[in-house]
Amino acid sequence: MTVFDFFRKAEAAAPQQKASAAGGVIAWQGAGRVAWSPRDTKSLTRTGFAGNPVGFRSVKMIAEAAAALPLVLQDSARRYETHPALTLLKHPNPAQGRAELLEALYGQLLLTGDAYIEAAGADSGLPQELHVLRSDRMSLVPGSDGWPVAYDYAVGGKTHRFHMAQEAPVICHIRNFHPQDDHYGFSPMQAAAQAVDVHNSASRWTKALLDNAARPSGAIVYRGADGQSGLSADQYDRLVSEMEANYQGARNAGRPMLLEGGLDWKPMGFSPSDMEFQKTKDAAAREIALAFGVPPMLLGIQGDATYANYQEANRAFYRLTVLPLAARVTAKLADWIGQHSGERFELKPDLDQVPALAAERDGQWARVSGAEFLTQAEKRVLLGLPALGDAGDE
């Protein structure tokens, strides 16, 4: 045996090709690869707020509810009915009132994780106006120690720098907690980004199904005569053009199909996975609502039985989502405005005027009022009221 014969035998021992009854069939799957939307602020706002009804309604519900909360301003001695800070919040600028300003503030915080307020005309004392600045146009300028020394606001190809060296900063930056960023906050929209993509894809699939007259596609089987195994190029192009012109879209729903020349139509029904598609969309909607802290029941999402009734869900919405957000933001605003005015006061939501918490607050008032072992000053502290002077204690 020669060396060449040895190599020929090695080639013959190559991996075998297994016999198959479907050897002449080519398997093709059109699922494609998964495509996720960009995760930058503008793209998330476009796809998750402007292009998704669940995200839009979640942000609007929280922002409008938090902006509509009655606010009280008090210090350690008294609660103020009128105060320059309250007047400033009531008329922050010529284009906005208190509700519009706070709704824009909460909306920016929910969508981007950051909210910025500018104090205009704050040379001495309280600012003359307050303006909410778009978060996507702001960038923080850190100093050598990592703390912000300025903020850059870019618009129209120009950049304006707000320096933070003043004793009372001109910019109030409110941000959500971010475990991996010291300068910018983490938005609920970022946490819900994957669920938003799933929900939007499901909506597009449903729209495409409706455009196809709410029927799944079928197959045209060609049974050629005289041994022909396929259509010619001209026949194929003619068939495709006739199908697109006469048998697609809602306006052609139910139109009878005329087939000739050995063509046969084989309808294809919905698969079990297609029938479960709506459940996937509902699950994605619940995940979006969960990321924002909105009970799905309040958004009209079916299949959620977490709360016994609408009133209980609404109370949980205020207690777990709206009030913690409003308390954090108003506390930051009070501290920032106080730096300009030189005062120290507390700005917080008035829980006694929130209709969703009326029954809960009535019960608390009754319990505190019936506690005979407490002084009047202690009762007022428990109810969130300013303490009276020594003459008021019993």
C-alpha cells in the first residue's frame, strides 16, 4: 500500500451523510433576530411615551395626580396661608401655573430620571420666575472632586452654562436613585424598555393582521401540467402583482379568488402561539405599569386581581407611588427656595385634602383625638401639624 492509498482511505472515512426522507426539502424560518429599540432618552420617550398608550397613561396619571396635590407650607412655629414662596409656586412664570409647572417637572423625572428647574431673576431674595428645563438638553459639568460645578443647556446649536458657585444655586437638579451613576438618575422608562418593545411589537403585529383582513396568510400550491415543477419568472411576477392588487387589505376582505392554470389555495389557520399573542401583550402592559408603580386595574388592564376593588387600587396608587414622589420633590423644592429667601420651612402635600385618603385620614384623626394620654402638642405632631407654644400644651 502506497502513501497515496492511505490518504484515499482517510478521505473515504469522512463523516457520513445521513439518509432522510425529507432530504430534498429546504427548511426556512422567517422569525428573524430580535431587534430592540435604542435606549437613549429621546428614543425611549418616543417609543415608550409618544408611541405606547400604557407608558403614556402611566406617566400622565402620576404627573397629573402629583401636580394636583394640595400643598402646605409650614415651619416649626406655624402653618402659612399666604407666603411669598407659595405665591411664586402659584404663578411661576407667565406661561405656566402651578399645575403646569409641576406636571412638567414630574413628567421629566419619570421619563428621564432627572428634572431641572431654573430660578430666573434670583439676584437677591426669591426668584422672579421658575422654569422647568428639558432634561435631554442638560448636561452636568463635574469638578475635580466629582461634584457638579455647572450645568450646560444646549439648544439651537448654542450652549448656555449655569454656574453653581453661588451660595443659592440657580439650578435645582432632582434625580431618581441610580445605583451606577453619581450624576444622573434612573428612570422607570428605562426599566420598562424591554416590556415597551414587546408591547409595541404586539401592537404592530395586530395592525398587520387587521390590514390583512384579520386573516392569516395561506399558501398557493402549484400543480403544473405536463411535468412542470414550477412557475416561470413572468408567471410568478404576474401572480404576485395580482395578489397584492386584488386580494390584500381590509377593502378586499371576503373577495373570491380566481385561480387558474393548476393553482390551488390552501388556507392556514392560527397556531396556538398566535392565539396566545394577546396574553403576551397584556403581560407586557402589566410590566410597564409595574415599573411606574401604577396598579394595572387603574389602566383598564384585564386579568389583574391584586386589589379587591377600584377604590383600594386608587388608595394604593396614592400611598405607594404619588405621595412618596411628591414628598421627595417638594422637600427638595423647599430646601432650594429656602436657600434663595434665607428661610427654613417645610413644603409637603396636605394629606387631609386628598380624596383617595379621606377614609384613612378620618380613622387616624379619630384614633389620635381619642388618645387621652397624649398632650395637644403631641397630637398635633402625630397629625403633621405645627406644634403649639408652651401655653397650648396640656
